[in-house]
Amino acid sequence: MQDKNFVESLRKGLGVLTCFDRRHTRLTLSEVARLTQSTPASARRSLSTLVQLGYLESDGKLFWMQPKSLLIAYSFLSSRPMPALAQPLLDALSERTRESASLGTLLEDDAIIIGRSTARRSLSTGLGIGSRLPVYCSAIGRMLLSGLPQQEARARLEMIERVALTPHTVTDLEELLGLLETCRQSGWSCSDGELELGVRSMAAPVRDPQGNTIAAMSIAVRAERLSMSEFKETFLMPLKRARNELEKKLYPQGM
């Protein structure tokens, strides 16, 4: 039963606001209705309200985001300790390794990036704060899934659509569950050309004092630079050291 205090119109409005992304920068009314699984009339009301409030702009046919929408992201980044504490560590890790480093947490069926530092050697994935990655084939996603109880991780994998993004993407359920078990045992995860051809990434879990995985920190490299074994040998320890520093900052009274 839905909570009597639940505001359905607010849910719809937030759904409209978050349906814009890199692939959907300008949308028509019908496209918004399709992406938010709402009726055209409902989408129209939400769009009109958001335009009047200054979160969206429109030329009468297409709608697009306005800078005011950044206030929502800013409120999260400035009010939560983890992104602020992680950013200097991500910057230092990226500067030291000259690779890109990220911090992510679970969001529904994806991992969402809440911290990011881009190296001199840029990757074509174009990740940024707020980017979403599929949990089944990204290093961050697998690390986060492996921190869940086994039955919950299985249920999540069973429910999501596991698309082969490259010829190397693992989509088989049992194989993925085996990879998650390896992550639990080893304390780190990897993705080798599964999310994007030519890109290798690995992640380490960020845990609270009770041992619960609350986030994952990752680093990515171009495949032509290092083999997977060289990547691990060179960057796993710096990654884990940065992760350890973040845990100490988050929980100074002891881990």
C-alpha cells in the first residue's frame, strides 16, 4: 500500500527532470512521455511546471535542461560527506597514476558516479558525476553487487536486462555470480573491455565499520597501455590505499 503522504505529481516531475542525459539532450513531449512511462497529459503538466520554475527551457516543441537543475546535484554533493572527502583522494590518485578515478554507489539497477577525477589520458566513455553504469559489466557495479547478500545480488541480476555492450561482455547469470564470488574473495573487481572496447577498469569496496559496502572506488586504463596482469600489479595497491584513506576520513573513530 502506498504511503498516504506520497506525492505522485512530485514523483512524475522528478522522473521528467532525470530523463535527460547524454543521449537525450533535447526531447519532445512524446519522447518524455515514453521515457518516463507516463501519459502525454501528465508529461505536459510536469514539463510546463519545470519550464516555469526555470529547470527546463523550451522552444515550443523541444525541451532541454537549464543550469538551475544543477542545484539538485549541488545540494547532494555539498551536504553529503563522502563526495567531498573522496574528491581530493580521487584527484591525488588520478594525478599519481595519470589515469581516471571514480567513486560510485548503487542506484536501482545501476552504479551512479558520485565522485570523478579525469586524468590527462582521457577515456572515450566520457563519465562524469551523475553518470550511470550497468552493474553487471562495470567494475564499480560488480564490486557493489558483491557487497550485497548473495540472494539479493542474484535477484538483482535476474531482474535487469543484461545486454552485451561489447563482444567481451559477460551476460550469463551463473558466470556473473561466479565473478561476484571472486570479487568477495579477492576484495577487488575488474571489467576488461566489457563496458567499452579497449578499456580496462578495476574497483575496490568502500566499507563502513560494520563491513557493509557503501561505495566502490575505481580506476580505468586504456588496454593498449597495460595488460590486465600489469594493470593489477601497477594500480591495485594505489587504488586500495586511496580507498583506505577514504574509509579513515569517513570513520575517524575506527574501522
